[in-house]
Amino acid sequence: MSTPPAASEYRRREQSITLSPLQEQLEAGSAGGEDQTQELLTLNFGPHHPATHGVLRLLVTLRGEVVHDIKPIVGYVHTGIEKTAEDKSYWKVIPVIERMDYLAYHFNALAYIGAVEQLAEVVVPTRAEYLRVIHLELNRIMSHLVWLGTSALDLGAISMFWYCFREREQILDLFEFSTGQRMHTRYFQIGGVAEDIPAGWAQKLREFVKRMPNSLDQYGDILNSNEIVLQRLRGTCPLDSETLLSLGVTGPLLRAAGNPWDLRKAAPYSAYADFDFKIPVGTVGDNYDRYAVRMAEMYESVKIIDQALAGLPEGPYITTDRKVALPPRHELATSMEALIHHFKLVTEGLRVPPGEYYNAIEGPRGELGCFVRSDGSSKPARVHMRDPSFVNLQAFSRMAEGAYIADMIATLAMLDPILGGIDR
Amino acid sequence: MPDATGLELIRQELGDAALDTSFLHERAVLEVRAERVRDVLAALRLKGYAFLASLHGVDYYPHEPRLGVLYELLDMARVDRISVKVRVSSERPLLDSIVPDGEGPDGEGDGHVGWPAANFQEREVYDMFGVVFRDHPDLRRILMPEDYEGNPQRRDFPVGGEPIVFTYNESPVLEGSE
């Protein structure tokens, strides 16, 4: 069938895209050999494919069923959030930046807010730090539950998906109760959190904390002695710690290879220094270790939430510095000064002294860093998010090359990339 | 972070490769000559800063040289961070890529040990700011479409105003006759 004539310059250029350099390279690789019974197949995988966990496109070259080469192609959900952030005042950046990695919204917010707080030298009250830790760890469990459900689905275990999303709903209910929103809550604010927890929330959280380890045990009962899961995960696509470090990989993937690097322990931020928790590590860094490390992390997160709730101090939930945070609503009716502060913050926003800061925290997928440059105005001059999914994806071809295509799917699931974070 | 004194010591060791240091909010920044960035990173790697946490671009418009590239290095053993900053002009935005390995002292090349972690991130800086990384193995746009014109993260690049292409307006939009 002949190609129709190009209707426009765009269509002409679209038709001019060719894979011939790749094909030539492949032919050069195989033409010299005597064995002509095999040929390489280039397969376009995604961007619309349920197993890519988003709109990731992979150009996979196969030799039979074995993966020969993988080229990840990203950018399908690039929305220019970093550019948008430069056009908004500091506190209005928070809602857009939460939408980058859409399963780790509290983490995105904290990475950004932490950088701004450093630049503006804001002191955050302890109660706010504790409330942040509680929400961060709930968010981590929520993110891992989505990972577990969808990954198990990739391996053929559909019931896991329902169980994980059942527990995830409970976390989202807790978020809705405390912040008003289920996702992208805008709960973290510069100087603290938006609101104190409502009456009855602590009780609901306590019930959740009590129930969750039991649910995790149930997941373990389903998966840990499941022959299919073990066959698919054990010993497949390992990568050692040195290679992972040279590729910039952090988070559960690095810990699965036996390197206990976790910023919560190594460089405690927020209130993490106050809590007693362990860093689960793997041994060989295969898919099973990646699975086991994340499962164990959820137990540790539950422990952190339990301690933070028990030790939640009294006091303000946001800084009392009126130049940074809005005054309480009731003051507006009686205090002219409060009204002026409110007006200045809402119309112009907070002015941050000039400077640059890179703030790194431990997200569910690894080091989540936010670089903020201030030029002294009320809008950031540059916001850059170092998203762990983006950097970790570089290791994917190293993990899956030489493996079966089915193991490539399992490895992609264990890599846990979030395309909203990759493309931003 | 190395403290302010430690940062000055590193600067002295690097000699004329280092241009300036700043120590603000407990964050150590070392500004170096653009053509020496590979040497500086190699020297810092020997000091223990062996993990490249992040690489990103900044546009310092209207200051010159306008574009900046920052390398956030991390020493995992001492839990210590240092940022290396390079500035290039927007007329000649050229930098050596730190991704590929050099050949070593006996063969060709400078024996540079590569930082494969920078691969995607250098592509992003190229895409968003137009900084060209010499010897990068695969320097293509990464987030924007490959036929896109312009570098959207530059400060003088406008927000919005781009017509959206649908099938009904494909020809007028793309050929500019709208």
C-alpha cells in the first residue's frame, strides 16, 4: 500500500521519520554471521499499553523472545509544570508541583516547600513537622499499594489489585478527612500545614494503623509462597549496587541491591530523627528483592505513623510569622494588621530573598530533589524537580537486556516509574 | 556540606579551574570554568563526591553569561553535598558532556571516567535550554517533540500562546496561514 501524499509540512516530516539507522546497525550485527535462521524484531511497545504504567513508550529490539535493546521514549505527558511554576507566586506553585509525580503529591510539595523554607529562613513548628511526617508516610504506603496492585496485575494476580486499592481507598479517605481532598491536597504550606487535623481524625488513623499490618500480612500470604510470583521474580534482571549508583539510581531499587541508603536516616529532614524505624535492604538486587524491600517498607511506614501520632506535640500547626503564612480567619474581623498581611500575601505573595537551594528528600521511588532559584521577587526564577522515576529509568535497559520479554514487563513493574514525574 | 573553610580548600586545590565559591544556607557552590568541568568533577570524585544526584539548567537572564548548568554531587559515606556550577553564554552554549568514558592514557581521549547518570539529564538541559553537550552519546530532545522549535525553559520564552493542533485546523496552524 502506497503512502498517501503529505497533507501538510507536519505530516511530511512525520512520514520522513525512519528507523533505518537502527535497522542498518542491526543488519551489520547479524549479516556477517552464518546463522541466518534468526532475525531481530523491533517492537514498538506503548505509549498506550497497560503494562507501561502510564504513557511510556519503549522501542524494544527482540532476538526471538530475548530482549536485545531497549530505547525508552518519554515526554508524552510533558505539561511544562516547571515553566508554569515560574509564572506563579511561591505559594501558588504548590498545587501545580503536586501534580508532577501524581502518586507522591505530599513528597513533591515537601521537596519544593523545604527549598523555599531554606531560602526564606522560615522556622516550622514541631507539630507541623509531625503532621507532615504522618501524611508523608501515609502517602508512601498509598504509592506502594498502587505499585503492588498494578505490579501483581502484570504478573497475572488480579485479586491483589482489588485488595491493594481497598486499603488505598482508606488512606484517601483519611486524606479527604484531614485536608479536604483525596489527591493533590495542597495540605503542605510554606511554614507548616494548611490546617490542624480535625476532631476524630486521630482515632480513624489509629484504627488504620492497627489494621494495616494485618492487611500487609494478608498480601504476603497471597504472594510470598505463590509459585508463579516466585518463579517470575526470583533471580530475574538483577543489577548490582555499583552500576545502580553510576546510573544515579536511588530508593528501593538501590536498597534492594544491598545499599542501605535512605535520606530519612542518612540526612534526617523534617521530624524523621525522632522516630525509630529500620531500612529494609535486599541482597542481590533482583526483582524479588525489589518486591520484598517495598513490602517491608510499608511495615516501617506504619511504625513511623504510629510513633508520630503517639508523640504528636501540642502547638501551632503553621508558623506564626505573618509575613509567610496567612493569619487565622477570625483575626481578619478585628485586626487591621492581620487584614493588611492577608491582603499582601494573597495579592502579591511572599517575597523570598535571592538565592539558590537544592532540597532532597526520600520519595517513594528515591531521591526527590527540588532546586529553587529566587531572584528576590514573589515568583520563583527557576523550579526544577529531580524526579527519581526520570533518573531511575536510565537503568531499565541495563536491567532487562538479555532477559525474556515477559521478565522485562516484570522488571518495568518493579522499577515503578510514574510518567507524570518523568515528563513533568 | 563541606563547611565554608573546606570549600575554600577545595577551591585552592583546583587552582585556576575554580572561579568562585559561595556558601549560603549551608549549601556549598563551586563555580568553575566551563571548559574544565570534566576535570573538576573527576577531582571531586576522588575526594568522595562520587554520586551525581542531579544535573539541571538555569537561565540567569538578563545576567551574562546567561545559562548555567548545575551538577549536584553527593558523598554518600560522609553524607555531604557540593554543587558545581558552570556558566555558558547563550550565543555559544557549548559544554563537554560528562556521560562518555574517555579512552585512557595510552589510547586516545583523556581517561575521563563517565557519569552515565547524566545521560537523560543532559538531554533535558539541551532540550529546555539549548545547551549543546559535546560528545554526548545520544543528544536528542527528550521531553519536547523532536520537531519542536525553541528552548521552552529559557526566561524569554513566552508562556502559552501556542495554537493547539487538531485535525480540523492542522494545515492552517502548521503552515502559519491562520
